[in-house]
Amino acid sequence: LVDKAPEEAVLIADNSDRSVLLIAAEMGFHEIAAALVQRVPDSLKWRRKGMSALHVAAMHNHVRVIDCLAQAAPACILDRDGKNCIPLHHAA
């Protein structure tokens, strides 16, 4: 489904302002997260309340999602959310 979806479909948000990648990060769906960032690298830029998909994955302790997002964009491990926290803060 990810391979066939147009880029715009991957970047849309649900009624809670979560992108498909943010939902995958929240639920721990690492294979979907990996496919999304490979297919649409811009999906990593989506934020909800200042939090990236990596912040969300860290908050929910989804190590496999954290790993695939950090490998796709190593610089994102230092991204700060709206409260000036890096993803590591949410993992603690």
C-alpha cells in the first residue's frame, strides 16, 4: 500500500493532526515507518505539537522504529520539540 500510495496521501493528517508516519511511530509499526521514510523522505519533517515521529517513537519506547528513523535521518536525533526536548528526553 505504501509503495502504491501517492506522496500526497502519505503526507496527509488525520483529524488529530497525525501523519501516517506519526501513527506508525506511535503504534510501533517499524516496517511501515521504514517504508514511509524510504518512499517519502519529507514525511520525517511532519510535526504534531512540535514532536517528530522520532519523539513519538521514543515516548512509546518503540526501539525498532527509533532505529529505522535514526538511520534514515541521523541528524533527527538532536531535533528539539516544542518543549526544547530531544527524543532521548522522551525515552527516559
